[in-house]
Amino acid sequence: MKKILLLALVPFGCLLSAQELNINENSKVTFSGYAEVFYTYDFNEPANHIRQPFLYTYNRHNEVNLNLGLVKANYASENVRANLALMVGTYPQDNLSAEQDALKLINEANIGFKISKTKNIWIDAGIMPSHIGWESAIGKDNLTLTRSLAAENSPYFETSAKISYTSDNGKLFLSGLVLNGWQRIARPEGNQTLAFGHQISYKFSDQFSLNSSSFVGNDKPTDEKRMRYFHDLYANFTLGKKISGILGFDVGAEQTEKGSKRYNSWYSPNLLLQYAITDRTKIGGRVEYYSDKNGVIISSQLPKAFQTFGYSLNIDHKIHENILWRTEARGFSAKDGVFVKDNLANKNDFFLTTSLSAWF
């Protein structure tokens, strides 16, 4: 199995032999899987069942569907690690629509090796989860059922090479990245510029940690180059034994045109809270705001600036140790009519979502 996993990673540029990778008897291969089925009813009732162009998870109206089905193989030894994960569902359909057909099936394909004998310093390369954001594609790991507008409109994944350091006590994490672009596997056609990023996380205590992540680069063809600068800042915190939360703020700016000194900006503050009623039952909520007046990231269905307040409330129940049932009510309220209902502009959108997830 070790040889199979390593050979599977060869197409992504990893051409090291088993001896060079220093595989030993303490190495371990593990397998995992995750599946999440959902149903959403959107009271704006889109006729084509595609709910919103700026949502990339649970984005189907009035139909039972698979958000994400995932199988993963992980290899780990003292000095080498690798991941290979394949996926299906509406999540890859919507998030990887710009990628080639075969690439749309890949959730992860990366390999890393330790470069220090005394310190926890690694180099990793390949397709991997994004270093940006407080929410992931794996629904069960998030405080709320659906993702925030900030998460939906920043990278879920990336193709990169990164160097990272974790302190001996595990409190500090540092990384620097070279990226193919803003949520890209393949580079955009005509784009000859690399992008860069960083991540700094510090765990002050078991109750509080802080994360800073960035993206700097151009995600358009070189002839249309517009530099984009983006920063993601969030804190994880707990209050007592029952309350956990996330406070986050995203802000970005992009040149209005090539060579310009003028920039269009966007930002999004967020607060998420979760309360444990029992060990198996929890409630969660979110308040958020997303402002993108010039449509850099979110272009509304109508010619209006996207300035939208969001709120949600969910209840989760763990049916078994590896089965989670979640239900959420969520709404958007915009400054202008950026939504559509009955072919007319509407300032509001409200929807109900329920999901059932299982994993091993």
C-alpha cells in the first residue's frame, strides 16, 4: 500500500524513491471517509434549483443531494507524510467548475518531508486545504451547518509549496507559501505570475488562539494583471465548558486595472457561537456582514452593490459517534435588491437546510 500511495502522487511532481523518502517500519497508512447528504428549501424558490452564484456548499433548492462524499488515504512516518483524497458531490461541482474534468475529483494530493533533525520544520507540496479561513469543506468540523459568506468567497483549497514550522510546545505555527493562484489547481490560462501567502497561528491557552493568514498575487491573465491583497484574521475561543466561538474578519483589495494605483476593496466581519446542551446535542448561531461594493469577489444577480447582513441558527444532534444530524435556518438581508424572487429584485433571502453526515 505504501508504494501504491507514493506512485499515486507521482503525477503531481513527487518523484522521490522509497529509499529517499526514508520509509521505515514505524510508518503508518490510515484510511478515512466522509459523506454528507443535505436538503435545502429556499423561499425565493429559484426555478433552476441553483440557489445563489456566491454560495458553493448546499447550493441546491428543494432537492435531496450529496454535498460531499470523500475517501482519503494518509501516510505518516517520522520524516514523511502524504495525503490522497478523492471526492464527489455538489461541493466539487461548484467549487472546481473552472478545473479540468479529472482534477474535479481531487480533494487532496500532497506530500511532505521533514527537513530538520531537531525541529518540526516541514516542506509540503501539492493540492491541499486552504491556509485561509476558519471553516473547512468538512461540515462536521464547523460550528454551523452552512459556511459563512467569508468562507464561501475565499479559497477552500490551494495548490502550493509551503514551508512550515511548529514550536516544540505546539503553541506556535508558522508557514510561507507559493501558490498557483486564488483557489486554483491548474494555473489560469495566460497567467505567468505566482502568488504568495503566509499563516501564523498562536495558541495562548486551551481557551484562546489567534490566526493570521494572507494571499498576495494576481489571479488573472498576465496581460490583465491586477494585484490582489487579502488578509484573514480570526480567533478561536471557549467560555467555560459549554460555549465555543469564532470571531473573524476578512479584508481584501484588488487593483481596478493593470498598473493602477487605485483599488477596489471588500471586507467581512463574523461572529459564530456554539452552546453544548448535552454531549450529543448543540445549538449554534452566526451573525455576519459582507461588503463588496465593486463586485470583486461577489457579483450580484442584479446591477447592485453587494452589501449583505447574514444570520443563522442551527441545532445539531449526534445520533451515533460517527453520525451527525444538523438543521439550520438562515437568512440574508441586503442594502439593495441583489436577490431575485418571482423574477423581481428582492432585498431578502431566507432558507432552511438539514443535513446528515457520517464518517469513519
